[in-house]
Amino acid sequence: MISHRKATETHQMPVLIRVHLCSSVAKGFLTAIIGLRTPSNHMIQLSEAGKRFGPRILFEDLNWLITSKERVGIVGGNGTGKSTLLKVLAGIEHLDYGSVNSTKGIRAGYLPQDGINLTGRSVFNECMSVFDSLRALEQEQKDLAHRMAELDHESYEYRQIAERYHQAQDEFTSRDGYNIESRVGSVLTGLGFARTDWERRVEEFSGGWQMRIALAKLLLEEPNLLLLDEPTNHLDIEARDWLEHYLANYPNAFVLISHDRYFLDVTVSKIAEIWNKRVYFYTGGYSKFETQKAERRLQLEAAYKNQRERIDALEAFINRFRAQATKAKQVQSRIKELEKIERIEVPPDEKTIHFRFPQPKPSGRIVAEFRNVSKSYGEKHVFSNATFNIERGDRIALVGVNGAGKSTLIKLLSGEEPLTSGDYVLGHNVEPDYFAQDQYKALNPESSIFDDLGSVAPRASNTELRTILGSFLFSEDDVFKRIGVLSGGERNRYALARMLMMPGNFLLLDEPTNHLDMRAKDVLLTALREFTGTVVFVSHDRYFLDQLATRVIEVGDGIVTPYPDNYEDYLWRKSGGGTVAVAAPTPAKQQPKQHQEHQPKPQQPQKAAAAPTGRLNPIKLRQMKERQRSIEDEVTRLEVEIADFEQALSHFQSADQSIEIASLLESRRTDMTQLLTEWEEVSAAIDANR
């Protein structure tokens, strides 16, 4: 139960707004000075904290001590209060119950999901404004030096000014004042701004790029506590990788919200999950959180079962002997024990949503073919001489730096854009279906979500419609909202759900994971894996790329380059791994009938797994462990086959048959050698990452 007392706010937070703000949400972009007395390595402490949203409780009884080196990722379902909790830490929202205490002098920098509107300066000068106090200190040194040049060196005034000059110089040096321009340039480059962008005015940039500028300013400020609400939403893979490395070396604490599993795995050391009105803490990244959560639930269920058995036994004893005077003492003892038991509660299971989207009619084997395709916009050259095939069942990821031409390529495939030169041929029975980043613009703003989706899938029941809408974060009365009142992200989510209700057999998806939480991404990922058609997609979500892509096409520097295999293999090749050669199996004549009946067709050894130096990401490590187990199974099967062939050779029937069996035996031994070599490489890589 909640203790119904008003929360006590024991810190004062003068807020220094350093940007022009377009909404109340944007007021969260701040650097705040917050203060109270707590131990020096403890920055913020929440005690029995609770927060409501109207009549609904978001979280309660939260006790959390944030230290100076905290690295925390906040996760939870949509609407559970993740952003609200981050705003409480920033001082923008107040608690309804409990208290928040902060160390004196702590600076908390907060980045909201959106709502930033910067105006009036160039990109470079906007970021340099972070160092206004340092630049003022630099100007003060110049002024003091000028005054000293005009004074008598033996005068009292000169000594006073000289003393202040040296103080200002020492402070300027200690705060790394001589490198502020290079620091700004480094951060802007890391976040994807070309050198030519630095002098452009900030109002010329889209909302997503303005969020990058706001992020750059916060990173340059280096507040004691960095609070980031989905910072990767507007970043491409290259900028995301840079941010991962930046946060790994960040000198202070940070708390962030993200729906990117991989990003959480490599940036945070603790997960705070908001679930069932409580906040639960787990050590490690997101992958460890999933494992620990499952283990914790099993332990909780076992403890609940044991407690129920004890309670049932106590109640049975009490009920049986309550009326017997000779057992009164034992009954009273058990009643007291029963009263002291703190009842264990098992939270309800999270609902697992699975929705199988309608499967399209099959296309021909060749779905699409590019022959020497070039694309230009006037004098702007995007790429030339692109030649590749797309086959039925492919899951192709388009990758490349921001602005390289990924969206252009997918528009060419959809027919939205004309070719400049070359040929584009669609295969037999191919029906392209294109999902653009601004797909919502094609929707009828007057229709309700529920009615519009029902018109697309007239055979779906109301339950099915609500299930699919729920998986894309529309629940309860939200399903009856008019499309016109939805935010841009909500409309894009709905447009994706709508398209997948009646998909073509050639899906072209430009950033389908934007604005989706992890549950919605899982639903989409499962649906696309089960999809019997062909998919070409652009995504900046590493986990989504790793799990879905079977091929990769890179766009960059005016060239379109196809790569075989999945995204991990692409990264390995790009890092210099090259192609692993696999020896072709020894050709053999047809196996004798008596062996053909009993022996399965041999599986060809797979490409040897790369054993790169350094730490592997958790997804690659898991894939390697799965491959290790697969190799062990294949080795066991080959051992049986080799033994059978050796046994068959010991019983001579004819020279021709012996030659055939010997050839097959040699082939199996070659396969065995290759598998054992691969097993050693994979095992070495796994051992290096333990």
C-alpha cells in the first residue's frame, strides 16, 4: 500500500536554459544545479518514491541511490513511467510520494525525446555556447593583460591585476580551455555533421538533426548526471557506434532510456525495469537482464510455492486442533508464526504477443534485378553502375552512412523514384509494398485507427484487430483515436501495422523500427521472419539487423556493393576479415544402395567462424556458442558415418564398390577435419571472451 503523504522535495533547482524552447517538453533540455547534503560519491537518492499519472500509479516504494559512476538503462513497457522517472531525476517532474535528495552542486543534463527548437546561431557557435563561461574567462585574461601593459609594474594595482590574471589563467588551463574548439569539432563529427554543416544555421536542420545538436551540447557540457531519453532515435549506425564509445569513456554518471538491446548491452552496467508499479534492478546489460529476470522469476515462484505449502500446513494444523485444549499452546504458536509471514507475491506474467501476418502469393525466384543502374539529382551524384539480383526469400539490409543513398535506393526499388540510367526488372508475380519514413502522410486523417484497420482486413475479428494494434502500442481507448490527432511517431507505427495486415510479396521498409518499443520490435521481427515473401529494409537497430538480415547491400561513396551472409559477417569483412575459403568436398560417385538407404545426405561444412581479436558483442558471442554446439552435433554424426564406411570396407564385395566407399570415406574425413578446425577457432574466440 502507498503511504499517502505528499512527497518532500529537499533540493532547490535553479534551471539554466541555454536554448530557445518550443514546448513545455523542451524545457527538459537543461543543466540544473541541485543541492543537498549526502555522501560525496552519492549524487541523488530516492526514498520510498512514488508517482501517479492521474488516477494510475506509475511506480511506488522506489529506493534508489545514484552514485557518481552510475551507468543505468531504464526499460519497461510503453506507458510504465520511464520518461517520467527520468524527468524526476532531472527535477522537471515532482514525486507524489517519498523524497528525492541531491548532493550540493550536482549538475544534471537532460535530453528529451523531441521538442527541441534551436534558432539564431550556426551549428558550431551553438555548441560553442556551452563554453560561454570559459570564453568569458579567456576574454578576461586579454583585458587584464591589456591593463597590466598600461600600469607601473611596481604599483599595488598592477600586483592585484597580475594575481587575478594568473588565477584566471590557471582556471582556464585546468578546464581545458585551449581545446574547446577541437572538442566541439570532434563531437560534431562523431554525431554525423559534415564540416560544411558547421557554419549552417541551426534552424535549417530538421527536428532529428536538431536533437543531435542538443545531444552534442549536453555531451560537451559533461554534467555530473547525464539523463538521455532515447538518444539513439535520431542517429544512424555510425553516429550510434560513436556514441557507444563516447559513453564508455564518459567521466560521470548517466541514466538513459533506449529500446535498442545492443546499445544497452554495450553502454550500461545496470538495468532498472519498471514493471507492475515497481522498479527492479539488475546487474549487467540487457542480455544479462533478460537472463536474470527469468531466473529471478523462477526463484520467486519456487519461494512462493514453498511458502504456500507452509501456510497451508499451518492453517490445516490450526483448523484441526483449534478446539482441543491440550493443543492450545501449539495452535497459538502457529497462529503467531502465520501472522509474521510476509506474503510473497508473484507478479502476473507479461503477455506474449504473437500475430502471424497474412502470407502473400509466391513470386518468381528472381524478385528484382538491377543492371548498371545510376541515380543522380541534377549535379548531385548518388551512385552509378549498381548491378545485383534480389531472390525470393531474401532479407536484405541496406546499410551506409547517413545521406549515402539508402532511402534513394529503396525508393528506386519501389518505383517511387525514376532511374537516371540503367535497367530495373521486376520478376514474375512480384508485388512491391513500400513503407516510407513518412508513410503516415498517405492515411485518411478523419478515420479512426480501429475502423481504418478493419477496412484493410475485413475478415479479422475485433480481438485480432485489438491484438495487432496492442502490439504496436495502441491499447484501450487509443484504438478509437482519429488518425489526424496522432503524433508523427504514432501515425508511423499505425501505418506499419496497417501495411502488414495485407502485405505484398516484396516488402520495402525504410526505418520500420523507428518509434517502436522492444515488444513491438519483437512482434515485427517475428512476423518478418515468418514472412514467406522477400524483404529489403533500412534500420539503425543493431539487434534487428543481426536477427533479420540474410544479405547486406552497402551504399556509399557512389557505389552499391552487395555482401553475402548476415550483418555480423558484413561487419567482419569490413573490419578486414576477408572471405574464409572452404574446400570443396571431394566428388564422389553415387553411394551403393545398401548404404544410401541408411546414410543421410552429408551436410557441407559451414564457413569457418571468424575469431576476431578483442571483445565480441553479446549477439555475436551467442551466435558463436550456437555454432559450437552445431559443430559438435555434426562431428558426432560424421563419426558414425566414418565408422560405418570403415566397417563396409572391411567386407569386400567388389572392386568398384570398394572404390566408391573409399571415396565417400575420404570425403567424410575431409569434412571432419574442416569441422574440427572451425570448432577450435570458435572455441578459442569464446574462451577469449569469458
